[in-house]
Amino acid sequence: MTVRAHYDGRVIVPDEPVDLPVNAPLDLDIKPANGGQPAAPKPVRKRVELPLIRGDGKHIINPTPQELDASLWGD
């Protein structure tokens, strides 16, 4: 059985009156509302290269949270 429905923000509502079984397995396909192409996939994230802050081996490094954040982005 195929039932066309829409999502109203809280529940899935059939577009036409239909008697559905109380308990039944379902397959749910989500399609764009505008009939266009689905949204582009998110870009692949890059792996973090460790160490985040490179030291010279002679000094103790105690970075601030801002320095760690900047090192992650290559600033």
C-alpha cells in the first residue's frame, strides 16, 4: 500500500482519507517539497593533524583555548 502524506511539523498526515492498520511496518521516503533536487550533501570534514600546536622541545606549552582554536584552523 502506498499513501501520499505530508509532515505538518509534528505528525505525518495522509493527503487523502485512508484506513491504515493499527500496527504495520513502514518504509518512509522523504522527498523535497518543491519537487526540485534534494539539498547538496555536507562537505567532507578534514582530519585534525596532531599536535595542534608544535613545540620546540625546550619550552613548556600551555595554550589558551583561543590559541588551540586558532591552531586548528591554521591561523
